[in-house]
Amino acid sequence: MLFYERRKKKPLKILVPEPKVAEEKAKGVEVHFDEKANEHFKQVPYREGIDNEAPNDIYRRVYEDNKKFTFENDIYSQEFFDFIK
């Protein structure tokens, strides 16, 4: 028989860029500052963590790199040249 205990999820720590701190505070969101890491962040309940968050810059750059790679891979493939020929 399997027994398990459902663990309560901790809130997510979402980083807030310096220029958007005032905007988040205007919305009524409590923004904290971590002096050790020198970063602003907000605490969001685990289940609501991604509801209002847009993809970050790293995701966008990785997506663009992947898109360029697949495009170039398709252009320079032997099958493509055979098809055009």
C-alpha cells in the first residue's frame, strides 16, 4: 500500500526588473529587495505563478536562436537542394 503526504507548495520568487518596480508597486503588488543578491522580487502563490507573467528575455533569445537554426538547417539541407534542382 502506498501512502504519501501532499506537501504545501511554497510561493514562487519572481524577479522584478529595476525599471518595473514602481509599476508593480502601483498595481498594489508587494515588491521586496534582497540586499545580498541586489535584486527586487515579488512572492506569488505557486498555483498562480505564471498567470500574469510574460516570457522573459532569455526564453525569447533561445526561441529566436532555435528558429534561426532550424531555418538555416532547412535551407542548407540536401533534400532542399534536390527539390529545387
